[in-house]
Amino acid sequence: MNESTTIEFLNQLEYFNLKKSDDKYSSFDAFDKGVLVEIKNRREYYREKMIECDKLFVNYKKAQLYGKKFLYIVTDAKGVWIYNITKNIELIIKSQPIAIYCPATTDIKGNNKITKYVYKLDESLATKIN
């Protein structure tokens, strides 16, 4: 899946009416009247999903300011995982962020690697959709 097909898939569910963010520099990918959504499409399955600390905090803050929930949605080979960050923020930030050395962007273009700080999210915090 990619961002657009993920949005289309989610909009088939009765509780979403997502629109893609029209600002290419937006910190979130989609929104509707009740939620801000960050989407991460993965080619491979990992039991623990990761969310970058900067994305978590900026989008959680924006959701609060707009009176919305912040959802983090991960797609992978085993399904679609919907994390309600707003509901689980206190539990998430109790864990220690970890530093990972990785490509600056998801699809590597050159050898531009940076250190990113992430929180690991267990699948038990997510709602899974097949």
C-alpha cells in the first residue's frame, strides 16, 4: 500500500472520511473532522512498530490544538494497525525513546543517514484490520 491507497482503504470503513493533507510539508498525512493521521507503509512485518519522537509530539500537540485525536496508522505484510496515540500517550512516553541510525528518508537515495529517536509501539496498543 501507499499513502493514497491507505486513505482509500480507511475511508471504506464507516468511521473515517479522510482527506489527504494538501501541504506537502505537513507533519501529518491525512485528517477528517475528528482525527489527524500519520501513515507509515512498511514492506515488511515487524512486531514492534516505531514512531519518530518528533512526529509523535508535534502531531499530538496539533491534535490537541484542533480538538482532534491523533492516530498513527501502519500498514505491513500482516495488516493495517491503527494506534490511537491520544488515548495511549502516557503509556507510550513512559518507555525510553531509542536512537536508531537509518536513512534520512524511507526510500534510500544515496547514503544520507541520520540518527532518529523513536518510540517502539507494541501491537497490543493497536486495533488491527486485515
